[in-house]
Amino acid sequence: MNTSARDPEPLAGKSALVVGVGGLGCPAALALARAGIGRLALADDDVVDVTNLHRQILFSEEDVGHDKLTAAAGALRRAGYRGHVDLVRSRLLPENARALAISVDVVVEGADNFATKFLVADACRLEGRPVVHGSAVRFRATVWAIGAGGRPCYRCLFEDVPFGEAQTNCAEAGVMGPVAGLAGALMADLALRVVTGDACFGLVHTYDGLTDRLRSVEVAPRRDCPLCGEARSIFDIDETRYTGAVCAA
């Protein structure tokens, strides 16, 4: 998955929304910016914490305590990005998810909780937008691109929002910084493939940092999937479907 061969001219007319400027969103945003994508929307409402620095590569010690979006935009500019940066000073929420999804060509989701991941999946399917999902916990990263119409979609594999102890995230389980960085880079590459018409949907890419193994597994669409199946039942964003903290990785 090599982004270096991407033609910067077509990319200048493309846009991406990065949900969560964290361990995944930082490297993804940097890679997209350096590839030459024309517009980047960054969605987050957090401030930089010292515990973020080992994996959130857009920030330094001088940014601790400051707004993540302002710090991220400054870092992208210093890295040479000349495109347009939209700062969405909000978490992705039921009331803004669809509007944010429809405003870009591809959504790059790097949240650290299932509530947000399912919300992004639903909003993108409802608005007909492709999405790249990513996660990194401990030594393992998982990344996959989903087409505008699903088949398969996020719910084909994970079905519904888990509750209670099943919602383990990187804040609780920990994550290796290089694993998050690799996940973010892979997410950016898949997003670039989406906007240039070179996407391969339906493959889940996993990386195991303990064995240094990257593998791809095909996910089959579910006929009974409520979001993209033959008898789909999700036609809007119902906030009761999404519980738990909605925050960035």
C-alpha cells in the first residue's frame, strides 16, 4: 500500500473527515496532508494530555493542556500542508454525524469506543459515503475500508454496540505507539485508495506487533445485516442506539 505514487492533482479536489485527532487520527491526518488531499476536516473536542504524546505524533510537550485541533492544524502547516483545514470543535454526535459525513468524500474513523464507531458506520451508510475504520489496542491494529453501500459494513462483522466490560478501549488496555502509527498510516492509504478509485472493500487488515505479521481477511456481507442487508431496518440516526463515551483515541 504505497501512497507515494498518488497523483497530487486529483487529490487536490478531494476531501476527508478525520474523526478523532488521537493515536490513529494524527498519523492518518499527516499522511493525507502530505499526499496532497485538498481539504481535511478534523473532529475532536479534547485538549492535549501528556499521556497522549507517545502515540499522537502531531503534538509536543509545548501543546500539553492546549486545544488539540489548533495544535494539529499548526503541525500540519509546519509539515508543509497547503490545503484547507476545517476544525470541527465537537465530538461526532447523533445530531451532527450525518451532516459531517455528507460533507466529505471519505470518512476516516479513529475513535476508541464502539459507540462512535457504530455511529460513524451508520451515518456513512445513510449518507452514501465510504468510511475507513481503524483501531489499535495493545499490540494489535485493525483497519478496513467500507464502501458507500456497505456489503459488507461495520455491522456485518460486529452487529451492534457492546456494553459494559466489552467496551475495553486503549485508555484501559493500553496501546503501543508504533502500532497506532502503523494503523493510522494504513487508514490514510486506504482513504487515498478510496478517493482515487483504487479501493478494495471487504478486507479487514490486521497487524500483530508481537509477531510483526500483517494479514488481510475477507469479510462476508450478512444478508440479515440491519444496516446494509436485504431486510435492513436502520434508516435514521436514533441516539438510543449509541451509548458510552464518544471520544478520540
